[in-house]
Amino acid sequence: MHDDIAGLTRAELEREVRYWRTQSLLLARDFGGVRADLSRQAAEVGLLRAQLLSYAEDLNREYQLVRERTVALERLLVATVGALANSIEARDPYTRGHTDRVARITLAFCERLGWERERLSIARMGALLHDIGKIGVPDAILRKPGRLTAEEYELMKQHTTIGAQILQGIDALVPAIPFVLCHHERWDGKGYPQGLAGEEIPIEGRILAIVDAFDAMTSVRVYRAPLTMETAVNEIRRCAGTQFDPALVPAFVRLYQDGLIHQALEEEGTRELYAI
């Protein structure tokens, strides 16, 4: 009886041993397969990582090349703009320096208004080229040492539309068109060329209208002496709501009061208008 039980127990134990031995062999085989799979996947991940790094390096090289080409094109564009602006002043000696001063004050004004770098770049282009349409105005009118007749004034007024047409053919300068086309519009709708009023006038035109008028009043003209800056600022303040945007005028007045107009005009050595 005891022998049967002992025998039975041994048989069961042997079966258990054989079973677990078999299971351990199966587990070892499966683990080996898993380990092989993991090793293979790790190798694939490593290869993929290397490929991604190589791709990223290629993209970075392409980006640097594109950036270098873009900077070169921007410099070429700015140099071209500078040459165009200078060509206008060569034909119109009575406004020599006007373009440079207007561009400097416009940049200071737009910076005060919180414009970002890209918009400031456009503002610079627009201010430098705001009178480019004078290329189409006869020399006899540009160089006349005195006030224009009504007929001559009508011809002079065409410089805004001529300038816009010139810029329309240059994709990179199209964003600057509102400066060129609209800087003689008036808040009350009595300006030109379109007779726009209020906020119908693009903000670029409203800004440049103030700056252009300020420089005209403070510059030497054959038919009158220049006004002081303070007198010109007071005149701009007086014309707020008629000639000029009443919301922009206080900002321009503060620009003057804070000394930033003087600073902009004196920064010739540090602020390079014709460089990126």
C-alpha cells in the first residue's frame, strides 16, 4: 500500500519534472526568439535614427543655402531701392535728402507703433520709394524754383499713381505700394489720388502722410524758409482729424517729445538704411 503510494508519487513527480523541463526549454526558445527580435528591432531603430540625422543635416544645409541666397537677394533689392531713390533726388535738387530723412523718421515712428521686423523692412522700402513716381514728372516741374500752377500741380500729383505702377511690376516691392500710392491722401477725403477718407486710407499712407508733411515743413524750399520742428509738430497737431489720422498724431507728437525724431536723423552712422 505504501509502495503504491510512493510509486504513484514518484510517477507524478517525474511527470511534473518532465513537464517543467519541457516548459523551461520552450521558454528558453521563446526568450531567445524575443531577444533576437529585440536585437533586430534595435538595429532597425539605430538605422532609422542614422537616416533621420542624415536627412536633418541635409535639410539644414539646404536651409542655410536658401537663407544665404535670400539674404543676397534682399541686399540686392535694397541696393536697387537705394539707387532708385537717389536717382529721384538727382532730378529734384530742392528735395535732396528728403527721401533719407523720411525713411529714418518713418522707421522710428513704425518702431514706436510696435511693428515687427518684416513690416519695418517694408516700411523702409516704401519710405525710400514714396516719390519714385516723380521719374514720370517733367524736369521743368520738378526743378521749378517757385510754386506750381494749377496745371503743373495736377501733373505733379500723378507721381503717386506712376510710382504704384512701377512697384506693381516688382513682386518684392508690391507690399510697399500703399506707402507710395496713399501718402497724399487726407483723413477728410480731400487728398489724392483716390480721395480716400478715414480708415479707408491704408495705415501705411496715413503714417507717411504725417512724416512727409513734417519733413516738407522743416526743409528748405525756394519759396519759403523752413519751420522749426516744434512749429511743424504743432501744425500737424492742428491738422489732426482733417489732414491727418487723429489717432496717429498723438503718437507722432510723443515721438518728437521723446527726442526720437532728432535721434533718428542723427543716426546716420549707426542706422544703415541701405543694408539688411
